[in-house]
Amino acid sequence: MVTRKDPNGNVYGSAEAISREQALRLYSSAASRYTFDEARKGTIEPGKLADIVVLSADYTAVPEEQIKDIKADLTLVGGKVVFQR
């Protein structure tokens, strides 16, 4: 969404690229809409679930070309560790 590149490095619709913040918001909120659970999760606000992922790099600071290389190091769901690298 941010670079508009496919796995081979080809760029499609570069004029339609979106910001990192827009991509993160879309990715987070869309997932909850797909499961019809947007009232409980998908955005950060009071009363919603707050599952957390710790990433291997700062999504907001790495060069755009490195976003695809970021991995989850730790995932908490319901206050419990469900994944740890």
C-alpha cells in the first residue's frame, strides 16, 4: 500500500500510494470489519480490546523498502502471550 510494489519490485498505481499511518489504520480496522467485530476491536479507543504486537523494527521509521521485512517478535491476545520469537 505504501510503496505499491509487488514481490518482484514492479510498481503499480504509484499515484495511489498511501501513507504509513493510513495503511496501518486501514489494515487494523478492516480486519475487524471482515469479522463484523468493529464494535469490540480494530481501533484504539476506550472499551475496545487491546491486543498487542511487538515488532522487530519501528514501522514509522524504517525506510519504505524495509517495511516488508518487519516481523512480529511478540503477540499478546487477551493479556496472554500467544507468540514469541
